[in-house]
Amino acid sequence: MSEAIVLNAELRKDVGKGASRRLRHAEKLPAIIYGANAEATQITLMAKDVRKALESEAFYAQIVTLNVEGKTEQAILKDIQRHPAKEFAMHMDFLRVDAATEVTTNVPLHFINEDVCAGAKAGGAITHNMVEVEVRCLPKDLPEFIEVDMAAVELGGSVHLSELKVAEGVKLVHLMHGEDHDLPVAGVQAVRATKEDAADEAAEGESSAE
């Protein structure tokens, strides 16, 4: 498991576009915490702390501790508004979590054993249909990631959601909607022949005809 992610925050009283611009110029980031049947709280984060947190994959899926002027809030990141050109964070939304209430969020997929994949060894190419999957569980059961084992996948084969191994208490949201939502996560496709291969095959065909 990754180290717990903790961010210090201040209550934000000055809101609006102008106020948000002033905060960003001061290397601070506006954010909001909502949910859990509590009033939404406008907060301010330090931009340098956010930049460091964003480097961690766990920040996007794990429980985050927000220290808001002495009060601790447990939350998950629900949305990031980024600058359309420069991609830096401009605003963040956090959803409070309650230990006794299930949360729904996306968890990243980790693809393992691709170097020994049976289909790849047979000349196929591995394709990823998903890079994350939506799960529902109690906060204590939230996985940091879910592994997709590619070792036994044959050429033309695939791994579906129902084949993923998840811990007890963790549900894949797609599968909760029925068997027809058992989507492929990854597969091994045959590689199309190159022009050179096609030319060689044509030449071989002409030789055999003679």
C-alpha cells in the first residue's frame, strides 16, 4: 500500500473567479469538499502540495486526509479542473467519505506478466481496452489498484471484467448491471502482415504455381 496522503488546507471565505485567480497567483489552489450529508466546505490548498500529490497514482483512487484548520476530513478526489492549454490543476472537488457508507470511484488497472503473455509470444499484440475500472465498496476496502494477469491470454483471446480478482467487499460497477456488461479489459490481437510479408507470400504463391 502507498503511504497515506495528507493535505493541509485553509477555509476559503472569498469565492468567485476573481478570488480564484488571486489564489492561483499566490501559489494556492481553490477546492471544495462536499457529501456525507454535510454542508459543502470551500477550502484552499497549497499548489506545491497538490503538484506533489498528483504525481502519486494513489491520489486519484485512495482516501485522502484533509486537515482543514484543525479539523480532519476523509475524502476521495472526484474531479480536477485543469487549464485547457497548460494542464495544471485549477480547481479540485473532494467527496467526503463515511466509514459505514460505500463509495463509488475509479481504480487504476495494473497489467502484469505481459512479457510472458502466451498470445504475445505467438506474435500477437497486447491491447488495453481499459486503464481503470469503476468499483463500489466501503472506504476501508478500497483497492489501490486491480491487477490484470496477461500470462495465459492466447492469441485472439481477452480478459473480461468477470475474470478480474478483487477483494471481498469490492464490487465492479459494470457487472452490477448484468452479464451483458461483462466488458473486455484487455486482449491479444493478431498483428497485420506488413507489405513485405504480403509481397513474400505473393512471390511464394507464384513459385508454387510454376
